[in-house]
Amino acid sequence: KPVYSQGNTVVTVNMNKGWKWSDGSPVTSADVKFFFELEAAGAKAGKYAPYVPGEMPDDIASVSYPSPYQF
């Protein structure tokens, strides 16, 4: 579950280390980073169908990836 702090403005997610892709490789914060960057690029280019202005990714100021299983 996400952990909220600093007046609900910071969210820390600790990932399940047992999650794996279909090829057996682990799902890590690098995969989450790819997803966030893909969403942001699509929204910026105006070519992302599910994009709603003011919501994801606009409502995220920054994302950090301090470990392979946390963002």
C-alpha cells in the first residue's frame, strides 16, 4: 500500500519483490519509471488518449527511484 506523508503531498510505494514479468524477470522501479515517462511524453505531445488535463501526469511534481523496489 502507498504510504502518504508531508500532508499527503508525498507518496512512497514499496513494491512487491515477488512480482515478475512473463519472462521471469523482476518488475522493478525502472519499469515504473518507464511507465511514468511514457505517460508524460504522450501527454506533452497531445497524443495520449486517456490523458485528462490536470490529472496524471500533471498532478505529479516529481518522482524519485531510490531503490529497485521503491519509488
